[in-house]
Amino acid sequence: MSEAERALGELAGMGRLIPNPDLLVRPFISREAVESSRIEGTSTRLDQLLLHEAQPGDLRRTRDADEVLNHVRAAEFGLQQVRAGYPITLTLIKELHRILLTDVRGEDMRPGEIRDRGVLIGRTGQTYETARFVPPCHTALGPLLTNFVDFLRAPGGLPVLAQAAVMHYQFETIHPFSDGNGRVGRLLITLLLCERGVLPLPLLYLSGFFDQKREDYYDGLLNVSRRAAWNEWLAYFAYGVTVQARDAAARISRLNDLRLDYHHRSAAVVRSKAALRLVDELFASPYLTLRRATDVTGATAKNAQNVIDKFVAAGLLREMTGKQRNRVYCADQILHLIDQPMNVPAPTP
């Protein structure tokens, strides 16, 4: 836990020094949306998600992409509420669930409503007798959820990381919704850290770690229920925080260096505030269309296209479509850095 707290403190310190933080935070939210959804079987890649966001009217967008986009919207809503000073309540949790499941697969699972039936966790075709885990009956959820929210308000002096670990276990065990519990429960970890003031920005997400160590993740949760293996779960959770905090800090440092490089290279070909705003926007999403460029800079279409063309000539952007109309451009270096796989080292014995 101490090692995880140190890594988290270093990440928080770096977060406080980020220039224009809202732009650099967006890639972290997008990565989490992809990785958390992947644990539940959704196959959209990060580059696909970012491309879909750049082309909101694209009819080729898949149902998987819509699910991940909903995850981004839910995360942004939750963070907005926490930043406004609202606590994590059952009302907020239900709203996150509603956003997550609206107009996608699972919308028949009562988005935003507590389940009214029994559920089981296991392979398709398994019964209550053979399932890996059976959450509490729906008739018992009321007092369990009251206890859950009471714990968030009065965690009994536990360190914040221990609070997050206990909260996540308890939420997944109660399993309050018919679908989407994993994604909501993992999102709550970051919201709690921001609400408690441990992180100034939503920079830490654990889904990438959970995905690479998926069996350990499932076993850790289950073993708390089976034999009260709290020490093992807390150690696993703390190790994940350490790994992810260090990964996030390294990624932020490289993004900041690359941002400065892009500023210098863009200034060599075009000097304007519009060009600098466009560079910063590329770090929120490395895909660019002419419409997005005009919206961001406030420039005319002609002037925005002129800046884009100079960025292409300087190697800052690459045109992807080969078309004369509805072109899409990509900042390949930024995309590569955002999408670079996380390396999970072996834990220290």
C-alpha cells in the first residue's frame, strides 16, 4: 500500500503541473473506456474509438464502438459531478449506468435501474448450482446498497486506496444491475480517488491492469467472498495502482515532450494562435477533420485548411482517406504514444 501511495502521489504531482490538463486527460478516459469494455467482451480498439469520435455521423460505426463511446460519456459525466463537489451516491451510480447502457446492447437490462431478478456469474448455460458466483438475491439489494453508500460516506479511517479496493469488491459482489456492473464498478475507482482529492485529475485507471491479469482479478474478488482473502486482494489492488500510476506518469511525461515538439515544428511553418490551438486539440484526439479544425480554431474553412495543409507538409499530420472531400487526418506520433500497450512487470517478491 505504501508503494502504491508513493506512485499515486508522484502521479498527482505531475498532474498538477500539466499545462492545459483537460486536453491531455481525454486520452486517458478513452483508454479506460476501451480497456474496461474489453474485459466485458467488446472488441473496439482505441484508434477505432478516436476515429469514430472524429466522425460522429459515420454510418459505419459499430455497436461495439457505441458501447465504448457511452463509457466515455459516463466517465465524463461522473467526473463533472465530482468536480462540482457532489459525493458518490446511489443516484449518481444509477445515472452512470443509464448513460452506459442507453441505445446499445443491454438496453433491455433496465438502464439506470436496480435489477429486479436474480443473476449469476459464469459461462453461458450454467445454472445457479454450477455458476462461478451467485450475487445476492434482488430482494436483498436495498439494505446492501444502503450499507454500501454509508461506507463511502464513513469508511472508518481506512486509507483511501484501501477504501477504493473495498468499495470495488463490495460493488461487484452486490452486483446491483442486470448488466454493466464491471464497467461501472471500475469507473467508481477513479471517481473515488478524485472525490477524495488524492488525484487532481482522472489520470489513474485500473482496467488495463485488470485486463492483463484477468484471472488474478476474478480470483481475487472471488476469494474474498469464499475465504475472506482481504490481504491478497488489497496487495493485488495496490500492485495494480503502482503499475498503472507509473505507466500514467511516464505516458504524461512523453506526451508533454511531444506536445512541445509539435509546438516548435508547427511554429516553423505557421505562426498563429489558431495553429497552436489546433496542436493542443490533437492531443485530446489525434484524428482531425476540417469541420473539427474550424470548430476548434474559429477560423474560416479556407484558413483552417491552409493550416492543415502546412501541418501535412511538415509531417505533423497524415491524410488517411485519399479523397478530395470529407478528408480525415491523423497525427500518427500522438496516436502511437496514446495507444502504446502498457507493460506490466512481474511483482516484487
